[in-house]
Amino acid sequence: MSRQPLPEGVHVDVEPLYREDESSPEERRFVFSYTITVHNHSPTSVQLLARYWKITQGSGKVQEVRGKGVVGKQPMIGPGQTFRYTSRAILDGPVGVMEGAYTCVDTNAQRAFDVAIAPFRLAGPNQVH
């Protein structure tokens, strides 16, 4: 499969949330959930095959995560459809930034492409947003 530029109409929305009930600041454990919605406004179906995340903690520590699909799935997203899921990140401080990309395939043309996920901030209570 050849890798092509992002087709028009496929984009990602992110909603991060600090999980106070799962966090333990005294143990330097700050848990964040993030809900991802992938929108397919293109005229063809796409399949999400792989993910890449770059997580930068407030301390400057960087972690990179790569893997197949998301939450154990490689979803097919038809024209006009969305795919939504929630996952988590655990940081050692109250702030961080995540960014990444999904590798997808246009199922009609069998062309792979990347969907960039813009940086988004993870911030615990009383942190500057």
C-alpha cells in the first residue's frame, strides 16, 4: 500500500478529562481519560489500522506508544459515520501534552494515510489550561 496525504473530510476530536477519583497526587499518579471521535466526512469507508501517541509530561519526560488499532479494535468507519472511544493516560505530574496520528486505509483505493491528532493538554485541578 502506498501512503497518501490525508483525504478531505477525515478528522479527529479529543475531549480530555482529569480523573480525580483514580488519581493519587501523593503517589505522583495523575490519571486522565480522553475521548476520541474520528469523523469520516469523506465519500469512502476508511479503516483505522494503527495508532501513534507522543506523551510529554510536565517534567519533560517523553513516552511514545505505537500499536495496532485502538482499544483492541481496527474499526471500519463508513462515509458520514463516526467512531468514538475512551482511553486513559497516567502521568507522574499534574500536566502533560499528548499528540499523535492514526494510520488508516481508504478501503476503496487501498491507500494508507495518516490522520494527525493535534497536541492537546492534560491538566489536573488548579493547573493553568
